[in-house]
Amino acid sequence: MYKSLTQFFIIILTLLFCRLATAEPIKIGIAGPFSGPYAGMGDQQWLGANQAIEDINAQGGINGNKLMLVIADDDCNPEKAEKIAHHFAMQGDIKAVIGHNCSSTSLAAAKIYAAHNILMITPASTAPALTEQGYHNIFRTCGKNDTQGEFAANFIHDHFDAKKVIIIHDNTLYGKGLADSVQATLTKLGTKVILNQNFQRDNSDYLSLAKTVADMKPDAVFFGGLFTDAGEFLKLLHEINNHIPFIAGDGIASPDFVKAAGGPNITKGVYMTFFSDPNSFTQAKNVVKKFEKKRIKPTGYMLNAYAATQAVAQAIKETSLQKEISMDKWLHENKVDSVIGTLEWDKNGDLKQAPFSVYQWDDEGGYEVYQ
């Protein structure tokens, strides 16, 4: 009898081990610019999400199943983003998507994910329009341009006592939206916007624009766009007049901003509005140490991507136990403890708490909280 029971348990344990060993991974898509001029943003996104996957899998995954990222490069191009969204949808086994990164690509892909009931959480897309489409399955772990623009405008008005400001933007959903918000708030505050000029991303005469800005002698320049264009424009402006205060949004939160500008001697002193320092959260300390062991400094939206992955994993776990509830419904009704604090979303998928801070770039090519 004893021998029979022993053999029985050995068989059961063997079968259980085989099941765990061959358990299918849970696939999560990750889409962003992983090549081209904006790959720096995609790198942040990948590093954050991948670290979260490693940590979750090290703790056993979800119900014994490991998580696996399926990567897709949209090059910050809306048309490519749509194709990726269709591809993920046709796979049939992509549980959710971390991304996209650029606001224009997220907006392009969102309608496809919505049509196929695929959960999408972007760590970096700040355009308000993304969550104003009525989609139930689109979330973000970052702030929005309307609140960021208002915050930036108040800083410009108060810190520089600015009477006249120039706004430059790349005419994208992100850049123009942020610029419009800054201008609207500055106007309310009584600060005059003497020029609001757009340019064509990656293909503009920055020298002519820099000369125009310098000739108009503004009290400050606000830049709505991404790091490569900002760096190239700032480099030329710096050669003409390096005394004009320069401030930009979260789109320059990448070491590639310094590279494009020609070094930290050019970017030193530049102000930037960005999501309040995620490294300051108690929950982030252990994760930051893991990055540092890999000689990685968690900058930009890296920790926001980590948090987005945590939210996806938690939603998968909880809904596997509650079959009658969808992942997006669960997220709308529950809070998630994450590396950037407790996440709670409103009916649109926006964070209920998403504060911004001002940062300043230093002489070593990094940035620190200014206020």
C-alpha cells in the first residue's frame, strides 16, 4: 500500500513537473521606436518592461506561466503602428501591449486594439486625444500634455518673469498639443507669445529658425518636440545666442538629446518638464538597484514602462481567477501597486494622480529635479 501511494505521488509530481516545464508562456506585445532617430525612447521602454518581466518571472510568473515580450518596431510611424496592431491582433495569443511610445503611433494603433479587445498601456504617450476616443481598453502610466503644458507655462511665467516667449514645435500630435497648451496658459497669465512656429521633423532649416529666434530676443523659448530635433536646434541657437533660457517637455528626456546638441556644454542649464521623479518612490529603490548593477541609469520613461508591465501582469493574474471580468474592467475598478507608486485610473484610462516636476540638465549630460 505504502509503495503504491509512493508511486502514485511520484507519477503526479512528475506530471506536474512536466506541465510546468512545458507551460506555454504568456505573450505580451511591446511596440515602440526601436530603430531610427527615436530609438532612444524605445530603448527606455524596452529596458523598463524587460526588467519587470525578469522580476515577475523570477517569482514564478503568473500561475506557473512565464511572461514573454513580443517586440515590434514602429519607428514612431503611425502607418507602421497600425500594421503592428493588426499583426498583434491576428496572432490571437497576445494578451496585452506595452506601448506604443509616440502619441501619434499610440492613437493610430488604439482603434485596432479597441476593436479586438486587446489591452494597451502606454508608458509615454501624453496626448490627451488618446484617451478621449471612448475606448475602454486604453490606459497610460504617464501624465498628459494639457496638464504638462499648463505646468510648464506657469514655470516660464513665474521663474523667468517672462513678458515675451517664443514657442517652437514639430507639428505632431505630441509637439503641437503641448505647444498649444503652453500658449493657452501663457496667454491667460498675460505673457505674450511673440512667435509660435512649427517645423518639419527631421527635415528643417534649423539655422534659419535659430536666427529668427535670436533676433526676436525672447525672455524664454519653449520647445515642443523630441530630443533629436531639440538638440540640433539648440546647438545652432547656442552658437548665435547662448543666453536665452530654453525649456522643453518630456520629449527630450533621453541622453540622445545631449548627443544631438553636441555635448553637455550645450545642454547644461536647459529646463525640462517631466513626470515627477519616479526614482523618488520607495517602491522604486530595489528596482533602481537592479538597473544600477547592470550599469543602467533608469531615466526617461523606463520606470513608467516597468509600471505598465506590472499593471498588465496584475490584470492577467486577477482575471485568470475571475473569468467573468475583463482585464480593462479590472484595471478600471482596482488600484495597482507599482514601482512608481499606486496606480489608479479614471474612466478614460488616465491616471488620477500624475504630477509633473521641472528638471534641469547638468554639465555631465544628465538631469536632476529642479523643483
